[in-house]
Amino acid sequence: MAALCLTTGVLGYILAAHAQETQRAKTLGQKLLCVCGCNQILTACNHVGCTYSHGMLKELDDRVARNEPDDLTIQAFVQEYGSTVLAAPPTTGFNRAAWIMPIVVPLIALYLFFELIRRWRQRAAIATASGPAVSAELLARAQREAGKDDDEQR
Amino acid sequence: MDIFGSFALILAFLAAVYAFAAGIAGAITRRPLLTRSARHSGMAVFGLVTLAVASLEYFFFTDNFSMAYVAAHSNRALPALYKFAALWAGQEGSLLFWSWLLSTYVFLALFVNRNKHPELMPYAGVVMAGVQIFFLTLNNFVASPFGVLGGPDASGTLRLAALGDGHGLNPLLQYPEMVIHPPMLYLGYTGFTIPFAFALAALLGRYPGEKWIHITRRWTMIAWCFQSIGILLGAHWAYAVLGWGGYWAWDPVENASLLPWITGTAFLHSVMMQEKRGMLKVWNIWLVFTTFMLCILGTLLTRSGVISSVHAFAQSSIGNWFVGFLALVFIVCFWSYWLNRDYLRSDNTLDSLVSRESSFLFNNLILLAACFAVLWGTLFPVLSEWVVGNKISVGPPFFNKVNVPIALFLLLLTGVGPLLAWRKTSFDALRRNFAWPVIIGVVSGIVAFIFGFREIYSLICLILCVFVTLSIASEFYRGARVIAARDGSNILAAIGDLTMRNTRRYGGYIVHFGMVLIFIGIAGSAFNKDVQMEMAPGQSLAIGPYTILCQNFDRVANNNFESERATLEIFRDGRSEMMLYPERRFFLASEVTETMVAVQSKPLHDLYVVYAGRSPETGKPVIHAYQNPLVKWIWFGGIVVVLGTGLALLPNRRAALVLKPVTEQSWGNAVAKGVSPIGAIARSSDAHD
């Protein structure tokens, strides 16, 4: 009975460790591209006759099985296949620009958006101040009707 | 016959040149005869390019392998449908096909407006002819599809050589969707030429008002709709053929098709501000210009080999032509804008930040941010290589990280925009319109979280989808309730009536709902599962609720391909549910092997099975199975988008007016009696959109 429990425990541990390894390999594989030119994530490349993906996946599995740290594994792949093996640009040097620009440009656009609105409102205020005189009665009526339209157009 | 096709193309080129020159002369001298002859010449291009296309198709169907293009892209055993589609399988043929679609659009635009807009049409005709000249130059002098095999013999006489059989069509293209996906995409790309031509013409001719927008609204929507269909069919093709379990890989060519679609979407929204309020004139003109230039950029990316892609055509020097054309288009656009910028002054300004106008403006901003992010990621490898001499890859992790938040924000605006009024929305109105959609959206998010829905983006997406759906539903309900109360009809009939009275507005809402469905489908991808296993007959693997039992592997063959096929029995909860037959086909003519995926698609998930070949180590067949949730919603959402666009293209049904005689009264009397002439006029007009 004890032997059975022990065997089950060991088997359970091995299976759990294997599942963890497989998951880690999959996660790491999603950070890499197949270098056959298909532009696909390494774990997704299924090109028939692809001479790269099978070997790369095997190498990845081996490194994960050796419990090599993730950074080291990624670095090893970069050294072997070049920086094009990375699925996303690294956050170092000029490549930082890849990540920064999609944030900076919308922020600049947002600033311009508010600046444009500010100018429009300023221009509208000047136009109103320099426009022909409007009687208080007419202005009140216009405001009343603008309010009405607002409700109707919603 | 090859001379016939070449001759037709040369004539088409000359006709386009004449349409261009006579159009300019007609616009300057204002002589109707010149303008008319330019128009007729522009229309004749269509007939001539049609003859060239028909001639090339004839070569395909008669297996004329002395034609280089036919020999490279067809073979005798190729099914007739694919022989027809082989027209656009390669560089030369697809450019001819592009020219033909463009000439079809130009013909229709010239014909429909033949007796309209005499001030605008000559300019528009010139711009359209200019674009045609560029593509016909490529067809005639750079990438002619009518090249023949052979060469001069010793005596200098040209000797034709014919192959016994052709090399066959690229196996990836031998799939029914590939017969319609490229035409749809090309119809989108080429279709944006028409709004571009009218926008540039209006600017050059200083054509007053928003007329060019009214003229081109439907053309833009048609092009946008085709582009949407093309993108979705492409995604479906990638899903069903490439066999990697997904539908969008952020490949440069996929991105290239997305860019003009994004700016086109922005234009379709911002154009309403110009129509309603006379605002954003500069913005709209540049959105149309940008959309057209992105279409050309997309073609450049596909054909120049600047960026590596599985979709790209062979690398060639043709890219330089596109770079030159793109530069020329930009110079002409900028020059026209600079000369006529005073004509583009806004009539109105923004009254409030909480208004329909500001939501459109914001939506445009976000769409352009998305466009920039996609373009930046697509071109960054080239930029990086140019700046630091180090080529890097920009793959799905980058695009997902950058674009998912932007897309979710856009989804939010899809729900917010319709609930805001033009000019200004009061706080009361905001509370009234937003309360229930927001509350129900948040509650559904909480419920989903409790039931284990922990993926953050998918959770936000779910909340927003519920919010947008309710905001759209409330728009229909509020309008229909008024009609139902007044006419005594039931609410469903009232919804139909309401929709047909303002097809553009309610068709637009249906398009938004289609986008919601697409977002739901995309959110499902966060829960994809996959299992790969070497399987001998009798073995089984489990994925989700399914057990896949391998029954056997066999070989089937026909004249076109030989196939190795797996026969799989699918069990669900212990009961046999279906059989699936994933294959690997070896195409005899091209000597290329491809996968044929087996998919069982259901509303909640797809079971997607790939026969991934034999393991190099053990020689055993490998089966890769995926359980992809909610993918069907994407295709269904696409259908809804198309239906909504179709509805928005229909003319409004006018409400029946019953006139009753009134005694004439002065403005002053009307005001004194509390009847508002201004309000009456405003209410009788089409206040929505």
C-alpha cells in the first residue's frame, strides 16, 4: 500500500513538473518567432517541411527541461538565430522607440485635440463679442429653442 | 490572341492619357466638347481593360502554356474555378485585375454623374484618369501579363515555346475563399480612388460646400464594405488554410489591408461633422488623401519585398514605381491643399466637450492612433535596420500589447457616441442615457468575474460589449417607442419603420453591433486551448469536452493532388458526435505540400484539428487539436457589419406628410402665439445621423 502511494506520489510529481515545463516552454515559445521567414510565433509555425521550427522547439524543450532561466534561454536563441528571433522588439537602445512612439504620438494628438478645442472656443467667444447686437428677448428665445433641439436630437 | 490583349492594354493606356489631357484642357478652357470627349475616353478605358482581362482568362481556360503568366500560375488539372482565380495569383495578373476594377469604378462614377456637377466632374475625371495612367503604365511597360515563353532564334526570328503543362497555382490559393477574398480586398483598395478623386477635384476646383461629400458618401461606404469583407475573408482563409489555429497574425500584408480600413472608418465618422456642422473640412480632406495613400502603401508593401511576409509577391523593382507614385500623390495633395486652404475654413466650432462632435473627434483620434501603431509596428523593422543596422522582428506580442487597449477604447466610444447629442449634452441627459447600459455592463462584468472570468482584457471587453449593445438597443427602443405610441403599431414594426426612415443612422448602429460581435469573438481567443500528440490508429487525445479517437490514416489522390488523410472520430461526453478528416495535400504540378484543416464550428467554440505530418523522429502521424472559443461570432459579426452597411446605403423612406391648410401669418404673429418657426423647421428636417 505504501509502495502504491509512493509510486502515485512520484508519478503525480513527475506529471505536474512535466505540465509545468510544457507550459513554460509554450510561454517562452510565444516570445520567439520561427526564423523560416513565415513571421509566425514559434509555437504556431506549422509550415509543412519547415526546417527550423521543429529543431527550435526541441532546443527550447531541452533548455526548459534543464531548468535554464528564461532570460538565458531567450539570450541563447538571440545569439544563435539573431535578434529577428524575438517576437517583439527588446526594450533597449533604439528599439525602445518601437514601444514609446505608439504611446507618445496619441498623447501628442490628445494635446492637439484639446488645444484645437481651446482655440475654437476662444474664436467662438471673440466672434460672439464682436457680432451684431442681439436683444435679450431674442437671445433668451434662441437659448430656449437650442435647449429644445438638444433634447429632440438626442 | 496575346497581341489582342496587349493591344487592348496599350489602347486603354492611350485612352487614359487622352482622358487626362483632354480633361485638363476642358477644365481650363471650359469647352464642353473637350470635357465630354475626356469623359467618353475615360469610360472607354473600362471596355479596353475588360478585353485584356477576357483575353488573359481565355488563355487560362485554353491552357495556353506559351504565355509565361499562364504557365507560371496554372496547369491542366487545375479546377475551372481556380483557373479563373489564377488571374490574380501573381504580380502581373493581379495588377491587371486591379486596373480592371479601377476602370470599372471609374466607368460607373463617370456614367452615374454624366449629367451632374458640371463644375466638379472634369477635375474628378482628370484625377481618376491620372490614377489609371499609373496602373496602366505598370500593366504595359513594367509587369505585362502578356509575356510569352521563347525568344529569338539564330536568325533573329521570335520562336514561341510552349510548356506541356504549367507549374500550377500556389496551393495556398486553392481554396474557395481565395476566389473571392482578393477581389473583395481589391474592390476596397480601388474603391477609395473615387472619394479621393472627388475630394481632390473639389479642392482643385474650389467646389463650394459639402457637395463632394454627398456625392462620395456611398462610394466610400461601398469601398469600406468591400474592404471589410476582404479583411474578414482573408482572416477566415488564414484560419481555415494556414492551420496554425488563429485568424490574424499581424503579418505586414494583413496590416497593410487594415490601415486604409481604419482611416476609411475615421472618415465615415468625421464626415458627418462636416455635413451637419461644416466642421473638420481640412481633417476630412486629409483623411481621404491618407486613405488613398495607404492603399498605395499597402500595395507597395505587398509587392516590393521591403518587408518579408508569407503573403507578399516576389520581390521586384516594381516597388520603386509605387514609391514614386506615392511621392507624386503626396506632392499633388499637399500643393492643392496649400493653394486652397482658405476654402477649407470651418463654418462652426465645438460648443461643448460633451457632445456628439467631440465624440466623433475623439473617435477619429483613437482610430488614427490605432492606424499609427499598426503602421509603426509594420515599418519598424525597416526603420531599425536603417537607423542602427540591426534588423529586428515586430510580431503579434507587440501588436497585441499596443492595439488591444486602443481597440477597447474605440469599443467604448462606439457605445458613448450615439448617446450624446449634437452641440451639447446636458448632465440630466447623460445620466438618463448612460445609467442602465453602464449599470448592466458593470454587473455583467462582476458576474463573469465571480464565475471565473479572470483575463483582464476579455473582462473589460465583455463589459464594454454589454454596454455598447444596450446603448444601441436603447437608441432603437427610444425612437421606436415614439413611433409606436403615435401610430399605434407594435414595437417591432416601429423599429422597422424607424430604421427605414433614417437608414444611415440605424444602419450605422447595426454596423456597430456587428463590431461588438466581432469583439466578443476576438475576446474568446484568450481562452484558446491546444494539444499536440503523436497518434497511431486506436489512440485518443482529450481537449475540452472532446475526446478525439484516431481511426486510421489513408491516402487519396486525384489529378491535382495526392493527400494523406486522418480519419478522426470525435466524442463528446462519451457519445460519438462527428467525424473529422484533416489532410496534408501534395500538389503535383507545383510539388508543394499544404495542410487542409478540419473544423467543427459551433457558436460557443470551434474544434479545429490539423494533421501536422509525421514526426521526424518516430515517423508517427502528429495531430494538433485546438479548442477555439467564440470564433464563429467573428464571422457572424462580419455578416452583420455587411448587412448594416447595405442598409445604410439604402435611401431613407420618407414619412408620409399630411398637409393641412393654414392661414398665412407673419413671423411676428407666429412668435407672439408661441409657435416657433425656427423650431418647426428644425424639427421637420432630418435632425439625426
